[in-house]
Amino acid sequence: MSANTDTTSGFGVGGRIGWPIGGAIGGAVGAAAFGLLVWFFSPDVIEATIPTAYGLEAAGATGWAIQIAHGAVLGLVFAFVVTRQAVLGLLRTDVETDAIARTGLTGRFVAAGLVFGFAVWAILPMLILPVWLNAVGAGETTQFSALATNGLVGHLLFGTVLGAVFALLVDVTNRTSQDVLEE
């Protein structure tokens, strides 16, 4: 690692937390925020619908555990993607547009999280979930499809929180892309 990896900036905790841990924590916190939103409006989704998708008995703790585990895994995927040289370089690029330039790197990671949340919503619950439910024989998929459509706001919340927590935990400001990749 280069000498500049030990510098502490306003973007995290000096690189003491690597991108995988930052991604997993960010994903878990984002999933908790999404889960609270869902639970507030429809507790049955967390308590029964999520466990049922895995062929498990309805139980609140099981649903919450699955929700948080999903978030942690997706957080790892997000962290992997945003720390690749091409994406990290794009996020760090100086731009001539004042509005984007003023957002800083933290704002760009939050925006990347928002985009990631949208992508997760478009791919997982809208495309993969119906196939999965048919494969495990979980029953009628129209109920899950309706929930997935209504889940757009939750997925955007998940991604935004994921990006913000990741930005707070992982220091990539003064480091090369290779330094971040080596963690």
C-alpha cells in the first residue's frame, strides 16, 4: 500500500475499515431502514412473506434476519462495484457542472447508492423473484409482484442509506484505486 493510505480525510475513518466491511455494514443498515419502512405499512411482509419466499414458517425474527442478510450481501456487491477502478475513477472525476462538483465525493457515493437501489429493484424483485417463487413452489406470484412494484421507494431508500453509510465508513478520498482494491 502507498503512504497516502494512512491519511484521514473528511470522508471516513482513515481507511481503517475496508470496502467489504463498509459495504456489508452499509447494506445491513440500508436493509434495516427499508425493513422499517415496510414493517410500518405492512408488518406481514417482514413477518410472513419474506420467510415464505424461502419455504420457511412465518416468524418475525426470521423475516428480519433474511432482510438484513440480503442487505449485507447486496452491500458487498455495491462495495465491489464502486471500488473498481473504472467506477471509482468516474466518481472521483472533476466535473465542470457546478451542481455536481459541489456534491463532493460523499454525495456521489450516495447518488451511486440510489442508482444501485433502483437497479436492485429492477432486477431482483421484478425479474428474478417471480422465477424463484415458481421454482420453490411458494405459491401465487402476483402477490409478490405487486409488493415488488410497491417496493421501489424502499429500494431507493436502501440504496441511499447504503451509499451514505459506505461513504462514512470507507476512506477512498486520497487513495488510488489500487489501494482501495488491495484492502
